[in-house]
Amino acid sequence: MAYADDLTTFIKSLEEWNCLKDIMDLFGRASNAKLNLKKTVAFPLYKNVGALSQALQQDHVVIHSA
């Protein structure tokens, strides 16, 4: 879902996160718009996010717990 410069996506794995970053990088190069990971927020829908949670933290994504 997208509105203005806000985007909501649903991912469930580290592979999907890496794919999303690749897509956003490609979009950024085409449009000169950049994904600001420091303003990115994750809301895990389940507790066992393991490697995905670690990758999000390394990318400086804020993770909110339920």
C-alpha cells in the first residue's frame, strides 16, 4: 500500500527483506527517490523473526514489538 511518500509492505523472511531492498534500490536509481532505512519501522506479526530481526537492526530499522 502506498500513499504520498509512505509505503506499507508485508514481508515474512530475510529473503523477502533483501528482495525488497533490491527493488527499492532499483526504484531509487530510476526515480532519484531513496528509501530512508532510519525512518523505516517494522512491526513483527509473530515472535520468531530470528535472522530477519537481526538484518533489520543492522539496517537501522526500528522494530516495534506487539
